[in-house]
Amino acid sequence: MFVVATAGHVDHGKSTLVRALTGMEPDRWAEERRRGMTIDLGFAWTTLPSGGTVAFVDVPGHERFVPNMLAGVGPVPAALIVVAADEGWKPQSAEHLAALDALGVAYGLLAVTRADLADPGPATAHARAEIAATSLGAVPAVAVSGLTGAGLPELRAALDRLAAHLPEPVVDDPVRLWVDRSFTVRGSGTVVTGTLGAGRLRVGDELELAGTDEPVKVRGLHSLGEARPEAAAVARVAVNLRGTPRDRLGRGDALLTPGRFHHTDVVDVRLAGDPAAALPATLTLHVGSAAVPVRVRPLGPDTVRLRLARPLPLLVGDRALLRDPGRHHVSGGVRVLDVAPPPLARRGAAAARAQVLAELDGRPDLAGELRRRRLVRAGALVRMGVPVHAEPVAGDWLADPAHWRRLGERLTEEVARHAREHPLEPGMPVDALRQRLALPDRALVEALVRPPLRIHAGRVGAASADALPEPVARAVQRVRAEYGDRPFRAPEADRLVDLGLGPREIGAAVRAGALLRLADNVVLLPDALDDAVRVLAGLPQPFTLSAARQALDTTRRVAVPLLELLDRRGATRRLPDDARIVVT
């Protein structure tokens, strides 16, 4: 199936042509049929000579119903432009064409109707010249008469050729179904319709309602009037939603693949049309089937920031148009450059932002997004429409490589500065580093730590005793000189003070592995444990505390906590009679 929207001035025969091609009545309302004028969107379909199917979204041509027209054209990949041979190019022909051009529609066909009433040549030439100057370029033209049927076979063949030239739809993309109708069917509940431009829908799928993240479940699917277990893009679909009240959604809402779209009320866009400086402060943004008031803030000559009256599920690269409803004027098309732009809080921020936007073309670019955002979660980029094919630096965080290297250098500098200012602390707290580096997650700090730095007890510091402050290192060296040949003798408290080893200094030396703490003010050199095990293993087993003390040539003040530490480490085992054995 391919989907095509009609476009053209009121009363140029769009609905008559659709009726003649399909045998179906596109005008759904009794008032439309009574007045002979399309007011809202109509839908019909037919089989083409090739066996393929074309579905029509028939739009109103009157200027009062342009918003309805835009709701139908927005999600559709191709257009059938209709011009009457006896009236030629008209104001709504021009406005509809401007809308198609603003939306970037690149595939189309010209049907010159009422060819039985006037020579179609002049109208064809004029219309093709107007169309050629837009995104549609040169389009085929067919002269037809919905009344007599003349030219209908040629139009069907032209539709077949148009279908063959359309790009293949991306059926693996996430679903974003813009709702153009919502109604209730007795016994089935709420039904919504729309044009499925990408992705695949299946009965039983769970989707979310844009703007609320409310989960909704697909109870049933219809396409071309038939129930189907699934539907793939591009297709007209009717979706029956389980347990969703009718008043929960309507035209302009969207059904989405959960977790795959960013809901935004601020976007930066590039204009194709009126210059930024000429735009009024408020306009209406038309995207998909939605029409949302926006406030306009010019940034550069062709870039603006739009603040939406309500959030929409937009992606980088989306096409939309701005319209001034008061003047019935299409201000131009926009291409979305950024769906999560930074705030403009400082003087000169708008001008600086314009320079950044000048380099963007609306095509998703992972390297560029990382360069601009520096650090960003992979899921956030996916929801913006940016494909992710890079390895995270921590968790799901992605980083610009150059920024990540600079962060690593800064972390080393900050740890060194902290060590100079707080020489007796066991390193810089991770959370303090996170704040100093302005990082959003402590996991990023941990990922930046590289040898010779390490993380211990929530702090980042040097891993070796070489990083001890000079006074502490000298004191440790004096302990080694005085007690190296008496490894199980511990300096008394007053001697520790004489050496310059107070509680903070001892703590720093112990953390660095330069001293071994047995108890308050009881410290040995770090290799004392292994030496003690060797000495004790030479005693008759089991041995007493007194025997151990004598063998180690030490005091009870040292022997008791030393043996208790060996017990805790499993090097010795205490027996019920308080004797011990060495565990081999």
C-alpha cells in the first residue's frame, strides 16, 4: 500500500476524483454531502493496475479548513495536486502547494480535472511551473474528468509509476502514529486512525500516549476496512485501544513505541521561507496531525527557537511548517535541529547559539551531538532520533572523546591539589570530585580514575606510600630505622609523638600501607604479620600467649592485638584453652 493526500483549491473536484477512482464516498459527514464541499478529512482506497493499493487522504480545499488539510497531509509521503481546467491556479492551490513545500513532500502527481469543460493545456502549464519551483520539482500531469471518466486509466497508471518511485518504508523504526480521527465503536471501544509512516503495529502491542506516557494496548487493527493481526508502514490504519476512554485522545495526539521519543516543548529549527526577523512573535506549528501554538524567538537569519504550548514527540530532522492563522499565511517550513536545546540565560547566548546552529543540517549526527553535549545518556540520544553506535564510558553515559580526556586530566589535577591542601586525608571524596568536575553521576568519576590513582572508601587518592606527605614519610623511615631489627617492638605513645606521628599521621601511613595498626597507638612495620607467622610456626604446637610473646621478643601490649589480628585473618586459630596453633 502507498498513501497519497489530495491538495488543491476548493471545488476543483478532489473528492469527485477520489470517488471516481475508488468507487467510495470520501465525504464522511452528511453536511459535506449536502453542501458538496469537503470540510474534514476523508479516506478511500483502490487497487491499481499493478495489483498494488493506493489509499487516499482527501483534504478540504476551503481556506477556513486549512488546519484540517494540514492534519491530513502532515504524515503522508506523496500528494495528488488537483487543479480544475476551467478555473486554473487559485489561492488555495498556492497555499496547499506552499504547505507541501514547507513539509518537504518530494513525490507527487498533478491531476487537471474538468477536462471536459475546458482545454486543460493552460491550467497544466501554469500548475506545473508553480510546482516545479517547490520540493516536488517536475511532476507528471494527467488531464481527467471525474464526470465522464476520461483520463482515469492514465491517472491510475501514473499513480502506479509514482508508487514505484517512493522510497522503501522503514518498518523497523519505532512507531509514531499521528492521530487524525478518534471515535467510539459500540462493543469495541475507542478507535483512532492515522497514517503509519514508519514501523510496524501488531495486535497486543503496548504503546504510550504522547505527552502523558500513559500506556495503551492495541486491542485490534484494521486497514483498508479489514481486520489484520499486524500492519507495516506505509499504511492507513485504524487502531482499537483497550480500556482507553474516548476523551483521552484526539486529533494531534500520537501513539508511540514506549521509550523511543523525546517529548519537548522547546526546539531549535531552521526556516525555509520568511526570514526569522520577519516572523511574528506567535504562530502555529503544524507537524504530523498536530497544530500547536508556539512563541518564536529569532536566533540567526534562518534559525529560531520555538516554545510550544504543549510538548510533542519530536525528533532531530523532523519537517514541520509554521502558519499565521490570522493572515491565512504559511510562513514557511522548518527542519528540527535540536529537540533538547540548552537554555539561553546569559547575555550573548542567543548569538552564540545561532553560530552553533549554523553548522547543523538537521541530519542526526552522533559525533556532533557528543561534541556539543559532551556527556549524554545513550537513551536520551535515541529518543532524540540520533542512532547510537558508540560504547558508553560508564553505565549508559556517552562522552565526547576529547572532553573525556580533558576530564581525566582535570581529575588528576584536582586530586593532586587536594593532596597538597589536605596532605593527611586519604584522598579526595568522590562526591567532591563530581561537583568540582560538574559531572551528573558519580559513576563517571569512578570511570575516570586510572592508576596510579585508586578509589578506596569513597575517596580517590594515590595507591602507594610514595605519595605520603614528606614529614610523614620521614617519620615512617625513622620507625623503620629504629625498629627494623626488632620488628615486633612497637614505639610507645610518647615516642610516636617525638617522631611526629599523631593520630592523623598514623592514619595516613596506615592507609598508604606504610604502617600496620594493631590498636590505638600500637603500630608495627607492614611486613610484621608475615614475619610473625614464620616465627610462630617454629614453636611447638599449640603454643600459649606467653610462649608467643617470648618467641617474638615483644610485650603483652603488642602480642595480644597481634595474635587477635592473626586469628581474624585465619593465620592462627585459638583453641578452647586459649592456646593457639598456626593454620597451615
